[in-house]
Amino acid sequence: MVGCIALPAIAAPSSDSTTSQSIRLLVDGKAPVVLDRASLSALPRASVTASAHHEPPSQWQGVALEDILRKANVPSGEQLRGKAMTTLVRITASDHYQVVFTLAELDPMLGNTQVILADTQDGHPLNKGGPFRLIVPGDKRPARWIRSVATIEVAQSAAPTP
């Protein structure tokens, strides 16, 4: 038996050659929200030390993805159960590279995967891969460390019907 996951189609990020200074947050059933530096600065700051691709460890600072999802009133903790357990979080870069997390994987009471939307490295604004970069320090390979994050989408996955 083969299963499939269907996510609602969304417009691809603009192919504009300039890097956007904001991120679109799309949550099923809610109006899109634009996250810029000012709105992100209102959230708690997070910091991790991690390295990628044989680089020396760096201090990455930004906002925990969990805090962004909490601000968007996405179910978490005890409210994360039932149908909400099939929710996916898709992150898309300006070059259309995408990665997917499950909401349960990100929840502190379940998977507790630490993910930071970084805007600084070693105390300096990101000059390479910025202005926002996803950092997943627990991954053994940095394939989910998306540069130039453009969109965060929270969507219900569709289960195949029997």
C-alpha cells in the first residue's frame, strides 16, 4: 500500500533577484501574515551554537520556529492531538528549495526539534544566505538549513481515503 500526502497549492515565492526582507506566514484558514525584522524582534530571541559543511561552529541568533508558530496560534502542547497531529510545516526559500517538518516534531512536549529562524551569525546580520536562515542544530547533515527563507506554511496533510 502506498500513502500520499497532499498539501494545498500555494503561490511560489517571487523569483525577484533581490532578497526579501520579510517572510510570509501562511496558516490554513487564516489570513497571510508578513513577518519582517520589526515583528520578529517582538518575539523572544533564541541562540544556538552549530556548524554546517565543515565550517567552524558559529553562534546563530534569531527566533525559535516554535515561538513563531505559537504567535500564529498553531496548536501545541496539550492542544496538539487528533487531526492536528497530521499538520505539516513547510519552509520555502526564495530559490524554491523546500523542507517539511511535522508540527509534532517541532512541539516541545513531543519531538522537541530545535529550529531557529536566524537573522544573525556571530552577532552580525547574515551576509550570506540572509536575511533569514533556518538553523536545525540537531540534524547530522544540514540539508534543512534553508537560506533566504521566504515562506513558512502550516497546512493540514490529507490522508488517503480507503
